[in-house]
Amino acid sequence: MPASTRILLLAHGSSDRRWCETFEALARPTLDALPEARIAYMELSEPSLESQVEQAAAEGIKDIRVVPLFLAAGRHLRRDVPAMLEALKARLDIDVILLPPIGENPRLAHALKGIVTETLET
Amino acid sequence: MPASTRILLLAHGSSDRRWCETFEALARPTLDALPEARIAYMELSEPSLESQVEQAAAEGIKDIRVVPLFLAAGRHLRRDVPAMLEALKARLDIDVILLPPIGENPRLAHALKGIVTETLET
């Protein structure tokens, strides 16, 4: 895998610190395993998506992939985030791709089955 | 596992049909594997949480467990859903427990690491 790639795990953000702590715990194994990965927030929390993209660009990284920590695509992922990324691409010499929300990935559906099976066993 | 348990996979709901399709796909392996499981929506989509709890009560099921298909607990899970469940418990002879949002489960954090690793390999 090229060291010139940056993965941004994009969460919504909230003024409630507990919200962010949940996303930080969710991201932790990924952040620990993959040096390319960072967390970023769409709004209300830091580090912002904008600051993380700017940081990657400043490091000379041109391949930025945004993995939305969202279960499904609503208004934010269909409209707001693409607009934010277009503005950043227009301003910085980078390539940014927005990947599907994690809830669309079969790995999550499989994990959910494990969670519910566990729930029935307790 | 007791046949007298009902698991409700609770999603937010949306007027956008694509939103619900994502949650139905996310729930599919669980629904296929576990006859106790049903999907329910908090608002804007059917079947509603209320109708699914009423249905379980009508079937004589007293042990209802709600698994939130949410990554983290915001206002809905801290306030709105508990209030909905309290009102249902006051009206029906049932026991309902609200479990943590799936995003707090280590299985999801592990699945996320798999998704991101896969993303880096393509």
C-alpha cells in the first residue's frame, strides 16, 4: 500500500463529548493498525474534515480517501460532504474520493448478526 | 434461546426510500438467521417501533430487546426512544430493554478495520 495515501474516517461530530468518544473507540483498532488512517469530523467537533485534508495536502499526500462513519447516506453524504470535498479539490492539488457509508458494507451486516446473536445468548 | 423473545432492529427512518433499503440490507443476514428479529423505524418509515412492539405484545411476547442501528447515542437514543418505550411499557404488559447503539460494540470496530484495510488494497 502506498504511503502517499491518507484515509479519513469521517464522523458527523457533536457538541456532546460522549458522541465523539464513541466514534474514537469505533475507529481505534483501525487507527492503531493503519498509519494512513485519521479521524475527521464533518461539523461541531475537531479535527475537522477541512483541517485533515489540508494537513494531508501539506504533507504532500495527493490520494485522500474518505470513509464515512455513517450507516446510510442521507443529506449530509449526498450533498454536504461532496460539496465540501469539491471546494477542497478546487483549492488544493489533491485527489479525494468519497467512499460509501460503512453501513453499506457486508462486513457490517455480518457484524450486526454477531451482535444480535450475542444479545440473544445473554 | 427462548422463543418468547423479540429483537427489534431499530433504524431512524427517512422519507428517502434508499435510506431504508440500506438498513434492510444491513439487517438482512440477521433477519434471515434469527426468527426472533424484526426491523422497526423510529419515525418517517414503516413498520414503526410502536407497531412492532404492539405486534410482539399481541403475540404474547413479553421480552422485547431493542438493538439501535445507530453508531452512537445522540438525542434520539438518550431521550426520544426511551420515552417511546416507557409509554409502550405503561400501556402494554411487556418488558422492553433498549440496548446500546451498535457502534459501541467491538464487533463493529473490528469490521471497520476490515473495511478500511480492504479500501487500502484497492
